[in-house]
Amino acid sequence: MELFNEVTSIINRNMTQSIEIKPQDRLRDDLNIDSFDTMMIGCELEDYFHITIDPDEIKNLKVVQDLVNMLEMKVSVYQTANV
């Protein structure tokens, strides 16, 4: 749940007004995140979690939970590699 909270915080920082975000919210249709927003959110996630996100990878995500799942995998791999 902590990762979800960090993700929603980053998404909200890149929106015009803060909203309550749910795991099943669709990034484009429900949250109105466009390609520029996606790029900005992706860059902030990379900086925050010290990972690299392929632009095509994030572009293909549908809902907030997809983003959280991707980050869980990437953060886990990063932590394992740096132990």
C-alpha cells in the first residue's frame, strides 16, 4: 500500500487539482493523463525510485494498479541488484 500511496502522490503532483485515486482508475480515461503527463510522471517516478522506465512500457499501462505492479517489479529488481 505504501508504493500505491507514493504513486498516487506523484500522479497528483502532476495534475491541475488533487483527486482521490483508486487502483482501478484508468490512466487516460478516468484521470485524463495525456502523453505529456505520462512523460512527466514517468520522469518523476524514475527519479524517486532510482529506476529506468522505457517510455513504451509506461505508455502501454491501462490502470493505476498496472503502474504500481510495474514499479514493484522494477524496484524489487533494483534492490536485489544493489544488495
